[in-house]
Amino acid sequence: MPRQRKSFSSLGLLGFGAFGQLMARHLQPHLRLVICDPARPPQPDPAGRGLVPGDVAAVAACDIVVLAVPVDAMADAIASLRPHLRAGTVVLDVGSVKIEPARLLLEGLPEQVEIIGTHPLFGPQSARDGLAGLKIALCPIRGCSVGRIAAFLRRTFALDVILTTPDAHDRDMALVQGLTHLVAKILVRMEPVPRRMTTRSFELLMQATEMVRHDAPGVFLAIERANPHARAVRERFFAHAQALTHALERPDHPEPASACSDEPEPGSSAPGLPALLQRSMIPERHVKS
């Protein structure tokens, strides 16, 4: 007889910061939520459904467990969960980088536990008008539940689901998020900036800055330090900026030359990482209905 697939009815959330609260708001109508965060304990739902405060053991007893903690706190979170997890539980993280969390999850969780790395490519600011059309990256690490979870996210929230690998994810995010946050940090330090006499392109640039301005400091540090590909992207960016500066200061070169002749190669993955995390085991693809 074919094995009957287990249904998901509960989700445990370890961490209840700004993104954890965003997750809870959208998931509450669909799953029983158990939340553990001593620093931000949730209020029980008086209707008897939705949010249930709990300890680490209660979170680990759920069908799905989500680690909504900073990357630098993930090792401790995994260690606290490990003794309580059941075989077949699906554990996800929602970090902005994927290679290091995937390594920690593989090394720290029992083999009977499924692992999926996720990165919602949005936050409280960009999701304030809803989730439809926003993107989420899923990195299947261990187990076979990624298809069901992708279908749920697509069907329930109209998310654009992208299946990828930890290494491919971090290579893209080194540019996509690394430069966005870096430029935003610089613009904030250059304030005050004009607010009335502006162009549309400048307004869009400042809108992008506002979307990440209030992110927790750990988010920026994770994007820039925990991603092994981020440094090479920063070096390329500043090399081009320096080349443009030099060209603009030389009247005999009206068109600034490219700095590509000796630009750094993209960063390599950390030595010793399992091949699973380094190779593109599946081509990046968007999951559509």
C-alpha cells in the first residue's frame, strides 16, 4: 500500500520579532501556532485558535518548526530544539543567507528530521499591502515535503515560489540584497537629503532605502558577513566606484572606463561544506500553478 502522507496542522515558531509576527498574522487562520520567545511572548488568542504561547518543547512538538531567529543565534536555537524533535518534523529557517544555516541544520538536527531552507524575499515594509505576488526562495536540504509546502504558499498566499540551492541563493543575494542594504546605509549616513526638489528616480531610490532602514542591525551583518559571496560583490562595487571617480577627475577621459579588467572573482563557498550546499543540484525555477 502507498504510504499516506501526513497532514500539517500545527506550526511552531521559535522567535517572535518583526518577521515572526508578520508570519503569525498570515498563518494564524490556517494553522495552530505555538510561539516561543521569552523576550516577546505573544498574547493567547481568546477565540481558542491561532496563537498559543509555549516553550521550546511545545514548539518542537509541532508538525512544522520555523526558526525565526538571527543567523548568529541559530546554533543555540538548534541545540535547544534537538532533544525534543520527532521523526518526520519539518524544520525551516527564514534567514537572509542560506549556506551557513543549511550547514548548521544538517550538522545539528537528527537525520529523521526534514530540513528546508527558506528566504522570504520581503519583510514587514514590503508586505504591508499583502503577500500576493511577493517572492520566497525554498532550498530543499533533506526530506520530501518541499513540494507540498511550495504548493501551500502558492495556493494560499499567491507567493511566487523559487526553488534553488543554498549556494545559488547566496550568490544572487550577495548582489541583490548586499548592494541594496549597502547603498541604503550610505544614503542614510548622507542625510539630510532633498525631499521636495527631487526626480522620480531619486524618489524610488529613497523608497528602497526606507524599506530596509529599520531592519534589525543583525540583518545587515548577516547579509554582508555571513554570505561568503558578499565580500567579492562589495569589492567589485567599490572598484567600479573608484574607477569612475578617477575617470571623472581626468578631463582627457570623458567616458569613464570599466573597472572590469582585474575585478575580483565571485566568492567561493566555505571550505569543507557538503557538496549538497555548493552545487546547483537543481536549476533555479519558479513554481507556478
